[in-house]
Amino acid sequence: MLKPQINHQTQSTKTLFPLEKPFLIGNGGQSFLLQIQSMPPSSNKAPKVRVGFSSSNIQAITSPFSTSWGSRKSDTINVKAVVTVTRTIGSIISDVTLDTDDLKDLMGRSLQLELVCAELDPKTGQEKPTVKAFAARDILASDLSNIKYKADFKVPLDFGEVGAIYVKNEHRTEFFLKDVVLEGFPNSPLKITCDSWIQPKSVEEKRIFFTYKSYLPSETPNGLEKLRSKELEKLRGNGQGRRKTSDRIYDYDVYNDLGSPDTDPNLARPVLGGKQNPYPRRGRTGRPPCKKDQNSESRDALVFYVPRDESFSGIKTATFGAKALYALLHSLIPTLTSLIMDRDRGFPYFTEIDKLFNEGVNLPKKTKASLVSVIPRLVKDVKDTADNILKFETPDAMDRDKFFWFRDEEFARQTLAGLNPYALQLVTEWPLKSKLDPEIYGPPQSAITKEIVEHEIRGFMTLEEALEQKKLFMLDYHDLLLPFVEKVRQQKDTSFYGSRTLFFLNPDGTLRPVAIELTRPPMDGKPQWKRVYTPSWHSTECWLWKIAKSHVLAHDSGYHQLVSHWLRTHCCTEPYIIATNRQLSAMHPIYRLLNPHFRYTMEINALARLALINAEGVIESSFSPGKDSIAFSSYIYDKQWRFDTEALPKDLISRGLAVEDRSAPHGVKLTIEDNPFANDGLVLWDIIKQWVTDYVNHYYPDPSLVESDKELQAWWSEIRNVGHGDKKDEPWWPVLKTSEDLIEIVTTIVWVTSGHHASVNFGQYTYGGYFPNRPTITRTNMPDEDQTEEKWKYFMEKPEAVLLETLPSQIQATKVMAVLDTLSTHSPEEEYLGDIVEPSWEQDPVINAAFQRFNGRLKDFEGVVDGRNADTNLKNRNGAGMMPYELLKPFSKAGVTGKGVPYSISI
């Protein structure tokens, strides 16, 4: 998705085309129409020319002054360049004021280009002199969409092939350079893709950009070898000092910036990363330590540093999603918090929840009008008054069936086709038994007995037959959550249990809930407490079952958000991004393959550290397990995460949802045949893998090239030993010696950033927008835990009230609903997997042909998904009032659609 419109400027580095000021480069705040004298033969009038930028790209075109394109004069040829500069948001005006930078533009001294030869001089063995030219803006040719520049390269006939171009910014401000196209050489045009912020020369002397040709390190033209190495050295930095906004340095650090101990001791949080709390690494910012805790980094900035080219703030095609999220976190949610004075107040009736969709919440007049444009789905403009209202759209699942959340069969179905398909596992051992220390957590035996199970599946088979035929499945949060129960319960109005939920696979392929077990460890001088709940026709047991389901759903929501979503996609991908930029040159083919899958992720993650996963952020205040949320994700990283099972087929096998079968279509046979996520995911996995295979085999025709590729080996070593260094000694890390190894590793990374993330992100509002379907936290214990006469009497008289008191409070629910709506929204300019070819792929005929096949397979897959959703035999994706499964459907229109797979983790 797109990036927040955040001001990343410092005093020394301003954006050339600013976000807010009326415009161009260094304007002084006043404006006038610039009169330009033109002299066509038929008129002496000077046309009035407006200089400015519109919402599309800005092109700077360099052209020969006196000769035609490619014409030769003596021992040189004239070469014309076309330079595209993308404007920033908020700069559509008609007039400008001239200043020093404008005069430089007009005089052709604002942008210097240098052509670099790919080969050394064969006579001297030295680098050939570069060919320089300044670009001059052509006022007469400018329009509201483009700004054009004129320049001329006079290139010696024996110059050779261009391998790169230097760009020096003579302005006092930065700008975003899209690409440079050269005309006049044989086989023109030559396009050099840049997509980078260019700093003024006071910050960085000049930047280098390589042509579209990809080279393994051993194949690098000799004229580019030093440049390739030096550019990587710049990106690595020296690990010292505080990073400035303009820096492009990629380095590692631990998660030590989530707490604010200097503000309040209660806001201190443990450092994640290291032996005590294993965790992936984040990007280093170099901020000073906190005064009260030298191990924690201060949070003294409104925006956290990310390398400048990871921050697309202000660029039109990269602002929508994160801009909306930023507005939500920094404006709307604080407004909501101030409006709801009683933070503990729940919803007294279910009809009050319905009002969030029917009537909305009035926002004060002072609420910024900009929210209406940034998050229009949430904030509606009330035309008859000066007020705005927060009004939620009815989620599609609720729109189809208002009572979908109440039904047991839907509760079970969503483990396969809902928001978190990464938790269900096959039951392989009986009796169920905890592996935790019984001296601390109490007796390990589960309270779910053979008799309970056979009572629920009577008429089908015995327990032994169900186990043998692989018919029993489970959501197992018992041992994962039990160590946190005592700490979480110390938080105000928060309940927590370890839980197991058992399901039986019906003959028609659907799942049936069998039993829920909730466990509290010994605490507060009380012994272990555990209880099993089963579906029932009797009112008392029926209501207890529904309340127990709410607890399980809160456990699943917390695991989904903290593990399936944040940890396994956002968090674990950041080290891949850092290592790729530090160890793989921009001309390396694997860099160019992975780069679209990394766009916008580091900035989104920085925003999450700033206001989502931080102390008292949205996650801590509204999700289980509260202030221990991120510590819980560290615990799961230590216990569960492994790179090899991030590959979808191996993930399914590891959970018993598939077995390896080379004769099966995707190399595995599913344990539950009608598993929408698994069926669609395996098709998408194979499509991705075939694309990666075609790409890798083109650049590594000899498998030995993989092991001898020094950059590639350093990349994989750094991912394992630094980025995921807390797990570096694990035996399951894949080796990287052959093309097959590389294909599996790259396919896994691509899957995580595309298919995995899409499957757990873009359905969040569909299934979580009506929060009783997926409560994110429970506030009261079960009515029969430590039962008192008064407590039980209240439950017996008002079971609905007890259920509502168990669900999130008003402020918790509305905050989460607003966040889920924003996270589920596709930008109007979303970059979908396999939709538009990357420039470097397009220039290579073999790779372009492979991409076109990739694109064609994805389009065919859309039809496969539609056909499956129309199949009445597939009861987990087709039925009355049922949501079809479309989360892995590759393409989508803008908005909350419940489908669409972007290239990257962009929101």
C-alpha cells in the first residue's frame, strides 16, 4: 500500500517539490505568472506560461542544442536524455516565485549528469573519463504534468557501452528521480531506472545508477567493479552515529524503542533481540538511549528513521495506505479516546453495537477536515452541520448474514477460510497433555476426555478411529498462553486463559466444534482451574459455550495479529530487506527480483513501532495479551518460528494439514480436502515458484554459480547470522549451494511478502469489523470460575449482559475497528503481484517472456478461484450467506474488497 505523508525534512535537507508549500524549488511564498517571450513568425505576443506541477510525473528532457538526435560531428555523437522526476503531493499550483534554484534551472546548471563507461580503457587499464552534461529546464515545453529539461551529451565515438550514470543535484533541496532515458546510441533508447531521492550536493556529492542489465558479481564489466563495491559500502555505513533523514544507510538493531521509561516507569518495555528475548532485528536509527534505561532507545522523534529510499512519503503513488494509517493513529484515535470518557464502559446491548454502522459517532467540530479526505470510509462529512461523524461500513460477512458470528459452523469454518488459517493443526497424540512444568503450571493432563469427544461425535466413529483417520483437529493455545496468564490478569479488566479447541471433520468436509478447554494456572494462592465446554441445547451450557468461544476467539485474534501477521510477515521480513540492500548490488539479478516485494515495508514497520505495537499503543490497549503482547511474539518466535516452514507446503505439512505426495498436483495431499486457504495458496505458491524458477535459471544456468556468488552468499549469511542471529545455530536453516536451494529460499520470501501477508491482512475488516465475531480481548472471567452465588445469579438472569461484559469495551472496539478498516484497504494505485512488469525485467527478452507467463497464470488463477467459489460441493466456501474465499485472488479494485495480493507488505 502507500506511504504516510510525513514530514521527513531536516533543516539541511528540504524536499524539492514540497508537500505543503505552494511550490517549486525553494519558492519564497509569493507567486506570480512568469512571462516568457516567444518569437513565432506569426505573432509578437508573449504567451503567458504557468510553471508548476500536477499530480502525475514530472519529466525532465535533455536535448541537443544544435544537432539532431544521434547525429555525428567529427569524433563525437550527440546523445539526448529524458529524465523523469516524480512530484510530491500537495504541489498543484499555477504560479511560482523565482529564486536561485529557479535561475539555475533556466540557465541549465541545476542538474548534472555523467555517463559512465561499462568497460575500462583497454590501453590504460583505467576507468574512462565520464561524459558530463547539465540539464536546463525548457519553460516553453513545460505543462501541468511535466517539467522538461534540455541538455546535450557529446559522446566520443570510442566511448563504448554506457554502464551507469552519475546524477548530481545542484539545487538546495532534494527531489525524487524516477528514471533517465538516453537516445542516440545504437539500440536506443537506453532506460536507467532510478526511483530514488536525490539529495543536494551539500548532503551527497553525486549518486550513481546502473543500467537495466543485471550482472552476477563475477560477470560485472570491469569498468563497474569498483563502483559496484563502493555503492554497497555506502549503503552499509559504519554503524556509528545517529541516522539523518537524508541517509541511505541500512544497519541492524534490536527492538529497544517500544517503551518510554523516561516518560513513565510503567511504560518501560523489555528489549527484544538477544538471548533473553530472541527476536528478528530492525533497522538501526542511532537515536540516543533513554536517561532512565541505557538499554532502551529514546523516542524523541515524531517519525522514526528509515533509509531515505524506503520512505516514499510525499510521492503520489506511495502515500495512500500509510498516510491513512498515520492520520488514524495520530488524529482519529486520540479524538475517540477523548470522546469516550469512561474507558471501561462496554456495550449494554447488541443494538448499541449496530449503531456504529447505522448512526455513527459524532466527532467534534475541531476534528480536522482532512480526515474526511484521508479516511473517507470512516469519517463522513455531515453536510447540514459543521460536524463529522465516525461511521463504519457494514462488513461484508455481516451484510450477507447478520448472525454469522453466532453460528458454531461459521466459527469452525473460519479456521480454514477466515482471517487466521495458520493456527489449526491435526491432533496426533492422545490423551492431550501439556509439556509445561507441572510444578509451576499444575497437572499436565487435559480435561478433554475420550468420553467427551465420543459423546460429541457419536454415530460417526470412535475416538481411536477419528485419530487414525485424521479427523480431529485443534486450535492449541494452551502451552503458548498459559505462561502469560498470571501476568496478563494483573492488568485492569483483562481476563486470560490457556485454551484448547477441538474440531471433528464431518463426512461433508466441514468442521464441527467438539470441545473448548480453558485453563488457569495456580495463582493468587489458588490451585489450577480448568473446565471443558461443549455445544449444548440447554440454555445454561449454551451460554457458557458462547462465552467460552469469545475467549478462544480473543486468543486467536491475539495470535493472528501478533504472530501470523506482525511477526511472520512484517517483522521477519525487515532483516531480508536490510541484508538485500547491504549485500546485493542494485545490478544483482536477485536484488532486482526481490526489490518490488520490499517496497514500503520498512516505513510501515517504523510507523507500527511508533504507534501500533509500542507501549500503550493500539495492540497493547486492545488485544490479548495486553502490555505483554510483544513479549508474547518474542516467545513465539523462540518456540515456533523457523525459516523452512515459512514455505506454504512445509507449513501445512508441519501442522498435519498435508502430507508429502509427489503424485499430487502440488506435491502434497491435503488432510482436509476442502481447505480454501490451502487449496488456493498452493496454486499461488506454484505460480510464484515457477516464475522464480524461470528467473533464477536464466541467471544461474550453471548451479555452481550460486555457491561462487560472493554477494549472494554474504546476503544469505547475513540474514541467518545477523538479521535472524538469535536463531543462527538452528539446524533447519536451508543451505545455499545450488539453483534449487536459491529457488526455494527466494520463493519463500516472495510468498511471505505477498500471499501470506494478503491472506492474514486484507480480510481483517470483513471478519473483524463486527467485533463479536473476533473479539480482540476479553475483560471478564468465565462465570463458573471461582463461582460465587451473586456472580452465578447474575449470569443466570442476564447471560447476554455477561457476554457483552466479556467483549471489548467501547473504546477498545472502536479503535480496533478503525484500524482494521484502514489495514484492509487497498490503495487506488496498489501494486499487485505480477500485474505490471518491472523495468529491468522488461528489458531482458527472456525475463519479460517469463513474466508474461507469470501474469497469464495469475489471471487464469482468478478464474479458478471463481469456479471454486461457485462449486456447491465445496461447503467451506459456498453456502447461503457465506463469504466466498477470495483473499488470495491476485487482483482487486481499490478499497476494502477482501481480495488482492500486493507485491509487498505495504500496509
